[in-house]
Amino acid sequence: MLWILDGMDHTHTTEVDAPASELWDAKYLERERIWSGAPNLVLVEETADLQPGTALELGAGEGADAIWLAKKGWQVTAVDVSAVALGRAAQHATDEGVADRIGWEQMDLAAEFPEGEFDLVSAHYFHSHGELPREQILGSAADAVAVGGVLLVVGHAGPPSWVTDHDHGDLPTPTEVYEGLRPRDGEWEILSCRELQVPMTAPDGSAGARSDNVLKIRRLVPAEQKRT
Ligand SMILES: C[S@@+](CC[C@H](N)C(=O)[O-])C[C@H]1O[C@@H](n2cnc3c(N)ncnc32)[C@H](O)[C@@H]1O
């Protein structure tokens, strides 16, 4: 089982071997809002130098990143397995006046993947407390990047500093994320492959941190053969 390392109480009420849609709908139904509503900082920083075009957002949750991209001029396809999350996301997009720039798709990415190519494919904290073939899905994400386009994967590299009993097995380094894409020679330009420390407040109020990883790569040549 993988924790979601955002410092919140993630006691799960649904069996982790339930279908992903059930698992995540139950998670979202625990509260009116799970995430902050603010875009992920690394997304903001790492897309500042990109020309807006088409974007695919994986595990879009309540939509903050997709909405931020849409406001910056991107035409976004935002995918999540949870209909509950996407319902909230669509309402937020309407409230923010960018509903016409985002298509919301409810999909289990373990079983299917959106058609087409995109100038930006982004996945932020695409982790799950249930089964998730993350490497396989990120492989499909890489195949969906148009030539000249960018793949941006941001994830947890380790648990928060106050968590001592976590099995790190599910949390690859940025290099392992890259190697998991099975890149061919000359296929990608590596723009960023790094770990960063994110300051956090521990449950007891003390200062803590967690380690995240960032992989940002630009496609130089077409994908050889699409993975499903
Ligand atoms: C940890 S949350 C991250 C949400 C958002 N990207 C963010 O940074 O706040 C992971 C998201 O992935 C979604 N997800 C998990 N498994 C999935 C799957 N198999 N197919 C599509 N989405 C999935 C969940 O519903 C959830 O919204």
C-alpha cells in the first residue's frame, strides 16, 4: 500500500483492492474538497518557458492544474478515474470561466489511454493507495507527447521526514522514472531530472520536509510504436 504523502490524514475507508474508481470516489467523498485548489508549484515553474498548445493532464483530481493551464492559454484534456473529483473540477472550471478550454475524461488509465498527441503531458503526484501500474501509464504518457512537446512528471521521492515506517519501494527516483520510460538513444532531451525538498509542517506542528522528484523531458523524434 502506498501512502499519499501530503501530510493529511489518509485513513482509508475503502478496501485498497477495490476498483480504482470506487477507491478514489470514496476518498473524494470523505470531504467537500481534498486538495488546496492551488496549482502545483512545480507545474507553474516548469511550464513558464513553454508556448501554450494542447495539454494532457493525468490524475487531474479536483482540477487545479488543468484550470491553471487553461487560464494560461492551453487547451487541456484532463483525465481522472474519479467521477466525483471530475464533477468538482468541471464546476470549478465553470466558476473560473475556462470550461470551454478543458475536456474532462473519466477513465481508468490502467485500462485505457486518451487518443492523440499533445504539446504537454503532465502528471503530478500520480500515486495511489490502490493498485496502479504507474510505469506502464507513464510509458503511454511518453508516447502521447508530440515531437517538440514536453513530458512533465512530478511525484513523491520519499515520505515526509516524520514518517519512519514507510516502504520506499513505490517511490522511484527521477532517474528511475526516466529509465522506466525505456527511452531510446536520442529520443528525448532531458530538461530537468532532479529531487527537491518541500518544506512541510508535521502533525505535531514542528517543521518537516518531504522529498519530491521532477522529470521534464522534450521529445526530439516521434515515438517508435505506441504502447497501449
Ligand atoms: C494523489 S492524487 C493527485 C491529484 C492531482 N494531480 C494533484 O496533484 O493534486 C492522484 C489522482 O490520480 C487519480 N487516479 C488514481 N488512479 C487512477 C487511474 N488508474 N486512472 C486515472 N486516474 C487515477 C486519483 O483519482 C487522484 O485524483
